[in-house]
Amino acid sequence: MTNAENTKIFDSLEKRVERVLDRFRAAAEENAKLKARLADRDSEIERIKQEVATARKSVKREEDLAAELARHEAENEKVRERLTKLIETLETIDNTKG
């Protein structure tokens, strides 16, 4: 091979290597962007998980409070019934004395 042919081959190879390097750099840059987006998404997922956990705790607390309120209302109803009976008994005693 002649010097001119060798130069032509090396020039061609250098151009190909440069194109491959350009593609590699572009792919590496895109990869970095995708990793950053993935990190953002992971952070968002973690934040949403925390919000869901907080919401579940709130729902549980609300259910507990609703159950406690129902118990108090039932107890109040029993007290009302007993007081009504007691008042009726006292009125009956007053009416029999009079």
C-alpha cells in the first residue's frame, strides 16, 4: 500500500471513530438526563408514599374517633333512658303522696 492509501484509510477510520465517539457522548448525555429524571421520579414516589401513609393514618384516626363517638352516643342514650325512668318513678311517687 502506498502512503496516500494509508492516509486515506486512516482518515476514514478517524472519521468513523469520531462519529462513534459523538454517538457515545450523546448517549452518555442522554443517560445522565434519564438518570436525573429517574432520581426525580424516585423522590416523587417516596413523597407520594409518605402522603399515602399519612392519609391512611388520618383515615384510621377518623374511624377510631367515629367509633368512640358512637360509643358515647350509645352511653348517652342509656343515661337518658335511665333518667327518664327515674323521673317517671319520682313523678309516680309524688302523685301517690298527693
